[in-house]
Amino acid sequence: MTPAPNIARDYTPTRSKRRPWLVLALGLAAGAALLPLDQPVAEFCRRFQPGQSLALGGDLRRSLELLQQFGDLTTCLIALLLVCLLDPGNRRRLPGIIGVLVGVNLLAHALKMLVGRPRPSIILGGHAQQGFDSTLWFAGPLRTYPLPRLVDGEWTHVPRHSWEVWGGISSDLASMPSSHTLAAAALAVALVRVQPRLGPLVWPWVVVVGVSRVVLGAHYPSDVVVGGALGYAASTLLFLVIWRASPPASTDRGG
């Protein structure tokens, strides 16, 4: 019988430390390179929205909306439950997994408030004031952005900071990074850590999440690339700290 491959080599300190930083650097570089393409892609994807010329059909749209939820609270709970039921040897890992997923999601929201990038629906929706309609606009934590709001029955622009969550800004200034893609990458890292054979399923799913966010008009391409890289890098580094580069406890490590 051929012995099961020793996956402990994937968790050696040197390799584990280098890979997330490399992925992060490549993701940030790719995100910067995609900035000039953000607006043309977003304008094309507007045609897929309801009422437009290429509006997605009901079933296809609902499927994308469902698939893009990989990494949200519900799918995380389902994944943790499956670990409990199917992989009892890794139940002791659950507190660490939960801590990493919570920490990465908090990081995503903190970065959104620091970056303050308006979503495509704001930039391309026809409400932005002249001079604020560029996809390269990043308000940051100090500047305000004129968000379109209905006041006394009339549309007007209300200046808001990206961190003014109490000011009714919704998620209009939370385009970068894509928290959906970031959370999907983090959940994929967690699942592959405890069950490496899930890689061929979860990594393409992360790509589907990112593509869905762009197609559905919620993000620019650079948002999802940066979000995916951040999710992978942050969760991998957190697992390295929490688990001290030790391999998962699962005995099912076949390729």
C-alpha cells in the first residue's frame, strides 16, 4: 500500500511564512494594475443588472447570489458543523478556526473604512457630483464623499466619511476590499487546513465569489483581487500563529 503523503512539509515555518506575503504582494500589485480597467468592466457589468439589455435570468442570478455567500456566517456555521460531524479529530481546532474567521472579517471592515472607496453603483449611478466620479477616487478616513440621498422627496448629495456607519452610509463607501471575497478566501484556507482534499472544491469557489461580486455590480475587479489576496494572507498568517505551524489532526490526508 502506498503511504499517505506527508503534508507536514506544507506547514514548515519558512514555507508558511513566505507564501502569504508573496500572495499579498502579488494581489496588491494585480489590484493596482487593474485600476484602469475597473470602470470599463463595471460599465459593462451594469448591462447584467435588472432592466438592462443583458439582464441575468432569474435562476442564473439567484445561483450567483447564492454562491457568492460562501464565507458568510451561514456557510461558516455549516462548514464548522461538517467538521464536527465528519472529522472529529479536528474538533479541537474549531476555536482557532472561529477566531481566525472573526478576526479576518473584522480586518476587512476596518480596511473598508480606511480606504473609503465608493461602490460602482455610486460612481456609475449618475448621482455623483462632478469631480467625484472617478473609479480612482479613494476618500480614505479623512475626506468625505457626496453620497446620493433622498431628502424631503428630492435627491441631494450628503457628504459622509467612510467610517460614519451611524450616518446612514450603508455600504456605499465600502467597495475595497471585497469582504465577500476576503471571507471566502479565509474560509477556504480554514477548510484546506483541516481537509486538504477540499482544495479543488473551495479554491474555484473563491474565484466564483469574486466574479459574482463584479458581475452583480457590487465591486470592481481590483476590489475582489485585493480582497482575495488579503483573505488568504491574513488567515494563513493567523493560523500560523494560533497553530504554531502544526499540521491538522485529520488522518484523511490523501491527495
